[in-house]
Amino acid sequence: MTDHFISRQEAESDLLSCATFLGESIETADGHAESMLAVVPRYLAKGNVDLAAELANTVDDPFSRDKLLIAVSIKCAEIDDDEYALQLIDALDDHGLQAEGWERLGALKAAMGQFDAARKIAGEMEHPDYVLSAIAIRQFADDDPDGAKSTIREIEFPAARVSAFIHTAHARIALGETEGIEDLLEPAIADAAEIEHDEEKIRAVIEIGTLFSDAGQNGRAIETFDKAREYSEELDNIHRDAFFAAVSVGFLRAGSQDLADRTLDLVTDKTQIASCLLGHARLYWSNDAKDDAMESLEEAYAMLRSQRENETRSSKDRFRLFGSIATQYVLFGKGERAIEIAEQIEDDNESMTALAQVAALLADSGSDELARRAVNAIPEDANRTFALIGMSDAKAGTEQKEAAVELLDEAMHLAETVPQLSSRASAYNEIAARFAKLEDDARLETAIHGSFESIAALRDDSIKAASLAELSAIADELEVAPGENEIAYLRKFVADVSKN
């Protein structure tokens, strides 16, 4: 058996230690990597960066190892161990990931207000623009606009300059501080025009237009969306229709029905037309134009239904949009229609996902009978179990504790029949977390027992390790240690891998 960072004694008394011990014992590279991807973030959450780094370094796959080491480095920077953080990034094999690591470190230091550290990192980078952008964002937040603008002048990459202005404008508008917002958005438009990548340029201009609208400057918003439409007309790829759809929604948000309709007429892909009409429906509803909202939603659904297979660019996007339309019907008070649409989605997974979302929304609105219909329409036990958990969350959110507990009881009973052991364990873990929040110790103990039984039956040690790591997060949040029954399971898990 290979050397372990975790001793057998530790593994037999602690959930995360046991998960790690199992992962360390796995001989296949993929299985070992999967287990480390599960346990290393848990050690970071606990602040144990040294062990997290050691475990990350045991991963053979360079990409997975580097991603884990970046996560360790970020945690080190958060606790101001910058020297170790920089050493970890320096040690990365992949140059692209190394650049990503430098950028994330610099941005974090900037967000923490540690400008000297951020600039030191930027000085080591070939392309420091987004670190400088992060510094400017923090300077704006610190009410130092002159300093922020000075920093922005150092940025060569126009998209990074735009990012600083947009991020700051978002924050200001969220706080209701719209006065002088044009001082951020006007230079953002000018810089966006310099972005070489067409799609990135259009996305930025659409976002700026939306910010103008959110700030109540609809005239300037319309001018900005018109610029985005001009840029979109110059595209000759599959993204063209999606941008036209977004611009159409933007025009309507800014109050121009005519421009919204004329831009919608430019869209040729039926999925994007339906997406645009869905956006229109939401805006109509928020403006209390309920009849227009329902008409637009019906039109979106009809458009999507009419799309033939040979017209569809992405079946995944189409099926997912059906789900979004179904949930919108719930929000418009049409629960039966929502269930009908969700059931008719041709992709089974997307259909079950949509039904679960519909059920949760119906439960939240008090339409319990319809919510039950939606759940009962889900054919697979695992998906139905998680749908019941979602309904319980909705009830708990409206202070209906008794109803929430009843739904969790039903979910726990149904979890027993889930054939996929990993899904069963995950369901028990989620149920346990809910019972803990509801302060129901007896049911919490039952759920944890179900999780351990499911984990014990797993044959794949990497999935077993990941499930134990997931359960350890719940235990840490509750600040509880394993009891005698749990210790017995841990000892069995350790004994099983120690035989190999």
C-alpha cells in the first residue's frame, strides 16, 4: 500500500480523513484525481493549506493538479500567505493555467485593497490588464475616482478597461446610486469600440445599454442598443441571432416597442426567436401588461414547438428553453400548462429537471396539488427524490416547517429505492442537511445512517471518497463528530482498502 498523508488512526475517527485515506489508496490515476478533487476543497475550507497542497501534488493528471494548486494558492492569498501562494503558482506546469493563477491572485489582492501586492503580481505578468482593472474597481469602490481613472489609463487591453467601468456601474446601480453613472458608461462605450473580438465587443455594448436602462437613462440606452445592433449585423456566424434577440429585449426594456419588434424580425433561428419572446414576456409582466406577457409567452412556445430537427442548431439549448418556458408559465399562474409543457420535453433529463423546478415553484406559491402532480410525473426515483427536497426547501422558505418535514420524510423514504448508490448517498446527505436546519435531530440521525449505508455499498472508492467528503461538510457545519455507529463504518472502510 502507498504512503499516506493521513494515518489509519485519523481515518478511523474523522469523515474527511477517511475520505482522504480512501482516495490516497486508489491506484488508478483518474480515480485518485477524482477523489482529490473532492477532498482538497474541504481542507481549504478548514484552512489547512499545507495538507491541501501536499494532496494536490499527488495528482498525476497535470491539468487537475494545476487547478487544485491554483485553489490552494488563492486560499493562501486570502490568509495573507502571499509568499507560499506565489510559489505554488510558479510551480504550475501549464503556462495558460499559470497565467490564470497570476491573474486570480492579483485580482484577489486588489479586491482586498492590497494594491502594492497586486501591482507586484501585475509586474510579473505578461498581460496584467485584468489585475489593473481589479485595482481600478477597488479604487472606485473606495471613492477614489481619480486614482481609478489613472490606473485605467495604464491598461492596454480595451476589454479590461470596459470591465472596470461596467463592474463599478453594476455596483453603483445595485446601491441605487445612479447619479453621474454616465461618467462610467460613456468611457466604457468608447473603449468597447476598440475591442477586436466582435462577439466580446457586442456583449459589452449590450451590457452597457442594459446599465443605462437600469439607471433610468432610456434614451442613451436605445442609442447604445442601436450600436449593438449595427455591430451584430456585421457578424456572419451562428452568434448573430442570439445577439439580435438580446438587443430586441434591450430595446423593449428601454421602452421602444417598435425597435424591439424590428430587431426581432432580423432573427432567423427559431430557438433564438422563442428566447427573445420569452424575454419580452417577462418584461411585459413586470410592467403589469399581463395580457401581452401571456400572448408573448404563448408565441414563444408555439415558435419553439414548430422548429424541426433540421432547423435546430442545438437540441440541448432548445430543450432547456422549453424548461424555462414551463417555469415561466408557473410564475404567470398557469401551473397546469407548465406541467404539460415540461412533460412533453423530448429529452428525459431536461424534462425531469423542468418538472422538478415547476414543482418547487408551485409549492412555493401554495399550489400543493399541482406541485404533487408535477413530482408524480417524474419517472425516475432519484430525480423525484431531489424534486421533493426542492419542494421542502420552498415550504421551509415560507416558514411552513411541518410541511417541509413531511416532504423530507417522503424524500427519505423514496431515497431507499434509488438504484444508483451515489445518487442515493447524495440524496441522504442533502436530506440530512435540511433536517439539521430544521433542528430535527432524530430524523437527522436516520438520514445520516442512510447515507453511511449507501456509501458502504458503493464499489467505486473514488465515489465513496467523494460522498464521505460531501457528508463531512455537513458535519463541519453542524460542528458534530462521528458517533459510535459512524466510527464503525469508518473502520470498515479503512479495513477494506487496507487489504489491497
